[in-house]
Amino acid sequence: GPPVKAIELMASKTRAKELMAGAGVPLLAAVDPATAAEDDLPLLLKAAAGGGGRGMRIVRDLGALPGELLAAAAEAASAFGDGEVFAEPYVERGRHVEV
């Protein structure tokens, strides 16, 4: 399997995305929820830690964004002990890809 250092570096999706971007891997750009606009919708809120769909929300209405952020962060904190959540564009009918 991968070395411990690699697993530690990839434990946070936000940190992993920073590392991958620095290595030239094409990624979806992060969206700052504080400045999100209608043109950014739909958004996918994701827990930085963990997986399995916990701490994930699809946001199609800006009015729902604050509440969904709070709910995703609470779920992530409960499931993973880390309430960090980030937003990126939601890709309709997208496929799951691991790098």
C-alpha cells in the first residue's frame, strides 16, 4: 500500500486538492460559499475528511446555502471529528474518479 506520509497528506480533501493542483492535475475549482452566485450553482458541499457521502449536500438554491453549510459541517464533525466543509461545482451525472 501507499506510504504513511502519502495517506496523511491525502486525509484532508482540501489539502489533497492543493497538492494535486500544485502537481498540475486538472481539478474542479473550489467555490467560496461566502461569495457564491447564481452562476456557480449547483454546488456540491463536501466534508474535507472522511467519505461515504457523509457531510455532502447538493445546493441548487443560494437561499439554502447557509443552512446546508451548517448541516454539512455538523454531520462531518459528528462522523469524522472534523467539521471542515468545502464547495465545488456539482457535475450532473458525473462519475466518481479516484486519483
